[in-house]
Amino acid sequence: MVLSGVLAGVALALLLPGHHRLDPPAAVVAARRSDRDWLRRWRPVWMVSAAVAAALFLGGRAGLVAGLLAATATWLVIERSEPAHVRRDRELAARDLPHVVGLLGDALRAGQAPVDALAVVVAALPGPASERLAETVPRLRLGVHPLQVWSELAADPALGPLGRAMARAHRTGGAVVPTIERLADDLARAARSDVEDRARAVGVKAAVPLGLCLLPAFVLIGIVPVVAGLVTSLGL
């Protein structure tokens, strides 16, 4: 009876309409459909599993309430989690940012205007970072104030450093080329440090599996003969 009530409550929760959201761009929708996050794809299964587990663990009316709460909590956690493809695109864009900024600095030093240099970078370095930057090129060419464009880019979780640097240069009237060069150096230094940290982390993470692999050999070769010798010497 309790289990039936829990399942009915979960089914009702799944049928309720979600809150209204702004429709994302078509490219984002296509990406979500083609690369659906497995956690969200199996959300009803996780909700029902959590509800049934809580109901069976407590039983009675308390189990019914706990099942509904567990299903609701599971839905909220999955809903607020970042989809896998969004996280992957953000990480790839952040990884490509040092190369994008470096090429942008080269184009600016060659005499290109900022918007033309940005268009060259977008065309030369396809990827998640260039896809995000591609939206700024037509806006700048249509006459949108550069400070507004770069301030909006500063809110991007991956390209924020570039947006903040360009916005600061336009706000203070400073030269763009030295600003981009300093940013390129900082990003390259941070990228090298990140690579070194990951390399050190590999050694630390490999220590535990390696130790587990060597543990049986250590027991058989080092401990078992000692114990066997003690047993023999004691005449047990």
C-alpha cells in the first residue's frame, strides 16, 4: 500500500509541468538533443528508485512521506546539476582560450582592427571558444557599443578573462594590444601550471591502484613465509 502511494506520488510529480524557461538557441537545443546527459535521461528511474528505497527502509506512513521527499530531492538535485555536454563545452572553451588570445594578439599587432582580428581568430581556430566569440563579431560590426559587448562576454564562465580585459581597456582608454599580450602571457602561464598539476595528480592517483596490485605479492612473499616460520619454530 505504501509502495503504491509512493509510486503514484512520483508519477504525479513527473506529470506536473515544469516552470517556464527562456528557449535556448537552436544550436544549444540541437546539442542537447544529440548529446543528452545520461543523468537527466534516466531521471524518472532515479526518482522512483530513491522513493522506493526510502519507503521500504522506513515503512508505513513515514515511508510514504520519506519516499515523496526522496523523489523530490532527487529531481531537484538532477535539475540543478550542470549537463555533461555544457560542462564539456565550457572546459574545452577554457582550454582553447590561451590559443585564441594569443592569435588575437598576433592579429592586433599586425594592424588589424579588433573586430577584424576577432573574425580572423574565429575563422582560424574552430571550436567551442570560437563558437562563443562568433556571436560578438556581428554585434560589433552592427555598431553595438564595444564596452557593452565585452562586458557581456565577461560574464561567460570560460571566456570571462578576455571579456574583462577588453572591457577594462575600453573603459579606461588603454591600449588594446598590450592588454591582450599580458592576458596571453597570464593564460599561457596558467595553462602550463595546470598541465603540471594534472601530471603530478596522475602520479598520486596511480599510487593507490599500484599499491593494491603489489599488496598480494607483499603478503605472499613477505608475511606468509615469516608466519609459516614462526608456526614451525613454535611447533604448532
